[in-house]
Amino acid sequence: MPVALHRVEVAEITRVLDGVADPLERCRAFSALTRINTLYMVMRAGSGHLGSSFSAADLVSHLYLHEMREPLAEDGDLYFSSKGHDAPGLYAALIGLGGLPEGKLHRLRRLGGLPGHPDVHTPHMPFNTGSLGMGISKAKGVILADRLAGRSRRVYVVTGDGELQEGQNYEALAGAVQRGMNELTVVVDHNKIQSDTWVEDVNSLGDLEARFAGFGWGVVRCDGHDQEALEAAFRKRWESFPELPAVVVADTVKGGGCEAFAATSMPAAFTDDDSGTFWRYLFHSGAPAPEHYEAAHAQLVDSAREILDRNGLGPLNLVAEEPAPDRRPGTEKLFEAYGKELTELASQDERILALDADLVLDTGLIPFAQTHPDRFIEFGIAEQDMVSAASGLASQGLLPFVNSFACFLHSRPYEQIYNNATEGRRIVYMGALAGLLPAAPGHSHQAVRDVAAFSALPGLTVIQPANCEGVRLAVRHCVATDESFYLRLESVEVPARVAALPAAELRTGHGRVVREGGRTVLIGAGPTVLDQLLQAADLLAEQGEAPTVVELPWLNRVDADWLTELAAGADRLIVVENHYVRGGQGDVVARTLAELNLPESPAFRGLGLTEVPLSGTPEEILRAHGLHFEDLADAVLAESRGTATALPLAVAARTRRPEENGEI
């Protein structure tokens, strides 16, 4: 049954803050109330990051209410999150202080609302997140600009401890001391857990205080959930290190402030039907199950009421909202099929290894890690290290499968991937969470330039299967074929019409017709695009304009003979892709078509993304970017009638930024 949700109105937060005289008690009260609203936001959205938001909640409250000077003013002290996963908690705090409209509580991860990760188009979010480790460098840039402009303010940036595995942090530390950046304070949310498991068990940070001190930074350590300890730590920071950049290492608990979510209350080895005894933290991302929500909400409300009672503020007023949707598990996802197939093949081929970058759960590798622990290598949040290590493994005749989110795999370690390609090393790269969907996390996690990046590499083939059987065939092909591959997998539930497509032999550069139709041919790959194309074809068929739909899973390879045959039966070819139009599959098809120099070549058009992708629900975002089946059907009609425009329908209007629509 759907569970009823409750939140705290801003007026109630204001009443409580106004009624508490002690400044540190006000911080405690604010943390308690914003945790309630953070839980509400994530439950209503159906996704989000609770563990990281809760571990940072007391830090955020202390900074905004007690440490920073005029934090919401344009020239006041500046705060931002480098780790990004604490965005829901930061949003709840800003809403509680009037920095964001109260209505945004209901719009987490919705179009025109609050993106899943920090985005500069949201007030008081000065930077976007991306691959981790950028925050200290960005803070240094702000300070340099302030000095040039004659401004004087303090800059605070919070990092995660898992984030400190990224090398850019250490490039940034020395320069801050060299330039005497005493304006800069880094706060480490030291909750000791990266995505799903302990930092200590993945890439230990060693003596964290000594690390910073070794670069010449001032170092203070404290309990990040104790307001008195935080006050003492920041006082020591300014009294002991007034001329230095400094770090406050705040020891916290992932899910802190709520026993139901606290990592310290999780069993040492979590067991479920799928993972056996593979330990993982349960509340890193996603909305909790109804029973977990109800237990956590009761604890949070009790904590808030205790503070109100001892300050004589009467009962806590909560507002009831509509129940959260009942989200039942869906069909098998592509990365799950990938993990199972790779595990099976590794039982037959001892050359196969799986390398992971802190995403074992999201890349389907739990079965591999359990079955082949000696050939599963966890590198943590260190993609460059992982990719170069793959070169060393491949040089010794092994076949490494390198795994991460597509958004991180093609970007930060790209130079290392190119270096591997120049060596001719045979490596398979698997990028999960590829493409526009799911769009809730926001553009930092929407990989829509990865095809262009990998397509530029010599000797590497990009393949994108559409359903689970296609994944199994693709993995087998990668193992059996003597070349390198980028296996691009979308992390969405495979739509029923695409899941039902029968298996087909993989021949490099060859596609297959998945819906017979007329002389307008629609080409695409992957579950999202094929599903939209098939729906568009059904809609067009009702108007007597049924197109032919072709799956072409090879994103940077097109067989000339196959394309010649396809073109002979077509008046127009339209490639639709889950990627930017520059450097994607459309460019490959168009170039091949042009080089064929056919006597009667079909008209060509490529459709895909042209702007930074937006955050929201699948329906919202497909429509916003013109990739919804109704938009595609209109685009096909416009092409056939010679009325095509730069963007189908009024997509340009739909992709306006929220502030342009008066929503922020």
C-alpha cells in the first residue's frame, strides 16, 4: 500500500528558529526539521541520496546558521558541495531559510524543479558537480577572482571522504598553500562509506589529517554531528591557522541523525536474495521502502519533538501530503544481464577479469565478485588508475572488462583510454547509466557525449544492445572478437515491446529491421530510442505513414554493403539517437552514406540532443528534448511533407531553463 508522507512547512521552521535562544540549539533544531523534509523530498521523487544528505545535515546547519557571514547575500560567505550527493539535504536547508521557494519541496528531480545533483541554474548553487574531486579547485578560482576584484569573503567547500580518492584534490592542495589562501576552508564529511561500502575496504585514505598537513594545510578534527564540537573546531581553525587554508575533518555517520538509516546500525554483512552475503549500505541512493520510511520518519519526528519540548515550543506541526507511489520492482535491467553473462563466461575463460570503480551494484558485478573474487578488482573512485591498470593486465594476455558509469568512464580517464588504444591493448569498457534516461540525477550523470569520445579512438568498436538477450550476445561477441569495445548500456527498465524483440546474430556494422513499413526508414539503438521509434511508427501507421524501423546497435560502424541495400529501399533515412547529434551515430551513417556516392541517395536527417540535458521524469525529459514518440512522429511527417524545422514541434520552448519560465 502507498505510504502517507509528511513535511514541515517553512513557517513552522521559522517559528522554531525564532523560539530557540541558544545558537547551537537552533542548529540542532534546524538539522532535525530539514532531515524530515529531505526524507519527504526523496520519497516523493522516488529517488535521491539520503545517506549522504543526512551525514552532512549537521554540518550544513552549523555553517549556515552559525559559522558563515551572510551566506545568502550576493557578497556573503560562499558555501557549496563538491560531493553533490547531499543535494536533497542542501535544498531542504535552503528552502527552510528562504533561499529557495517552498514549492520546490515537491519538485525534487522534476523538470523545472530541483535537479538530482547541484546545478548552477538553481539559486545558491554556484557550481555543477561532475566526476568527483573538482570542488577545491573551483573554490580556489573563486578566491583568485575575489582578490582581483578586491572582495573579501570566506569560501567553504564540503567534500566526501570517498571523493578524496580522486587525484585532482591533491593537485589543488599544494597551490592553495602556495598562494596563502586563508579564505578557504574544506570540510570533509568523513562518513567513511563511499557508494555502498567502507572506504577503508576499497582505497584507504590512511592518516587523513597527516595527508592535509603534509601539504601545509591547517587541520582540525571533530565530531560532525556535535554542534559544540563543530563550534570549537571552527574557532580553532581561525585562531590556530589564520594565515592558512584549513580543513575540518568532521567525523560523521552515513545516514546520521536517524537510526533507521545510520550505517553504524547496519549489520556487518547484509544478506538478501540476490547478493548472498555481499555487504553494502542500503540507503546510499533511491527512495526507501515504505516500512523503512515509516520507521525513519517516526525517529526523525521524535528527535525534533524532543528539541521543541525542551525549549517550550509546544507540538511539532506537520503537513500531510498525498501518499508516495507504490514502486514495485520492474523487469530485468541490462546491467544485470551483463553481470550474469560475464560471470558465466569467466567460468569458462580464465583471462576475463572485472574492474570496478565504486559501482559494483550499479554495474551488475555482484555475482562476478562472489563467484570470481580473485578476478574482481575494486579500484574505488579512481577511474584513471583503473583504466591504466587495465593496460597492465592486458599486456600480460588477460582480458579486462573495465566498468563504471558511462558519464565518468569516458571523461576523466579519457587520456588513459586513448593511451591504451595507442598501445593496441585489448580491453572491453562497459559504461552503465548511458544516455538521457534516467534523467532524475541530472546532467552530471547523463552520458550523452560518450559515443563521440569513444568513436574517436582507433581500433575500438561501440556497441549498444537493446534488450537483455542482446546484452548476452554482445558480451559473448566482445570476448570472442579480437578487438576492443565500448559496451554502452542504459540503466532503464527495458520496455516490454523492446524486451520481446527476438535475438539476432551480431555482424559488425549490420542492423536489422524490427518493424516493417514504408520507404521512410527510422534507425536507432538501445531500449529508449527503439521503444520511442516503435511507438512513433504505430502512431504514424494510423495516419497511413508507417515507417520502417531498424535497430543498428553499432554506433560507430556501418557496413557499406548493408547500408547500400537499406538505402535502395528508402526515400529518407532518419537516425534518432540517445546522444548529442555531434559525433554520434547519425554522423557515422551520414558520412558512410555520402561516401557511397549512390546515384539516388535517400534524404537524411539526424535527431538527438542539442543542449545540456535536463533533469526530470522520463516523460518530461523525452518531451523536453523532442525524443518522445509523439515528437518523433511529427518530425517524420514534417520531413515527408518538406516542412521540417531545426527542432521538432516546439521543443525549443520546452527546453528553456527553469528561471526563464519564472519557476525559480
